[in-house]
Amino acid sequence: MDFSIIVPALNEEKRIRQCLDSIRAQKTSRSWELIVSDSGSTDRTVEIAREYTDKVHVCAEKGTARARNEGARLAEGEVLVFIDSDTVLLPGYLDTIGKAFENRDLIACSCAFKFSKRSPKLLFAEYVTNSYYILRSVFRGATLPGFNVCIRREVFEKLGGFRLCHLEDLDMSIKLRRIGRTRYIARRKTITSSRRLEKDGLYGTLKYYMDLFEQTQNRRLGFQIFKLHKTEYEDYVQRD
């Protein structure tokens, strides 16, 4: 099997159907399976997921990294495709990454994105972020955002999966680019939620990720641009 598409979820009944519909709508000759790994939802998330796949796993404990790892244990595909439940795939996504992985040197990739809402502030943040990711990829230092990240299964297993930590996707991205070729694919986009940016604002969101990066990697960035409210780490499991 070519791809195992793994969707971690927690109380996403309002969003997960659109995500799963976009996966099911992919027109491709490549083989794939769908796995939904739930972190203990108390709404209809699991019920909805079972309309789309028989592979629905309910984790004993919460956590996006844990849900991704436990979903991966059920996978049979050569490439693990992790798609967040508030993310929508546009037509051609699977064919694009399938073509990319024909390069045997490539071990992981992510595609570019656009926000589901289109306000001027979000369009600016979208442009800046995509431009930064594209530039890093050109210089072989790709950052792979976790809401759509594709990893060869043998490499994922070699690394022991996602570390159970804050910003597990950034942590994985750093480990991947240290051991092989990774890529941020600009020509294909996904649609993802702007929930965090709308809730915390642009500066608050950047401050949040900077602080979490420092804690995750046990290192200081060496500068402090944003002096905002204290970041709460311990309640970070999966924010609404």
C-alpha cells in the first residue's frame, strides 16, 4: 500500500467531516487507507469517523503526538500521511506527494497551505509563513508543519515516532532534516484552520510558538521580540 492517512482528532464533530470528505474525494491510482486516531472525544467525532473508515482508534490518553503515534501503529502504507482534523485536502494532494516520493532520497515532506478564512490579517500571515517555509526548503532546512506532514514509515519507526512533547511536529521536523532530504512543496496547498491566530492574534501566536520551541528544544532563541502574557504549557494538549 502506498499511503496510510492518519487523522488525529479530539472533539472535532464540527470540522472532521469536511476533512474526511476531502480525503475520500482524492482521485488517484495510488493505494491508500484512512485511520482516525481519537484522543477521547466526548462529542460525535468517533461516530462520524466510523462512517468513513473501519480503522478508528480511541486512545486511552489525550495528546496529538500520542494519537499520531498510535494511529501509525495500525498503518500498512509505505508513507504515513498525517492530516489534522481541521485541515482540508485540495484535489491532487496524494498524486503530488506520490510524485515527490518517487525520489528515493526524500524521507518527508509537507505541502503549502492557505487559511480557511480570508481576512487581510490572515492573508498576510499566510503569505509570510509560506514564504519562510519555501525559503528554508530551498536551503535544505525545511520546516514541516504538522497539520499535513508525510513521512516514510521506515524512517518514522527508526526515529521512534513523535516525541510526547509540546510542538511535537517541529521536534520531528528538526530530527528529519538532520538525517535526510525533506521538502516543503509550494505548488500544492491544503486548507487549514486559522483558529489559533484568530484566538491569540498574530503577536500572541508567534510568542506562543517561540516559547514552546524554547521549552521543547531546551534552548534559548537568544532574543525576545514579544513580551506578552505568560504562556501556559501544561494545559497544551490540543487547543480548541
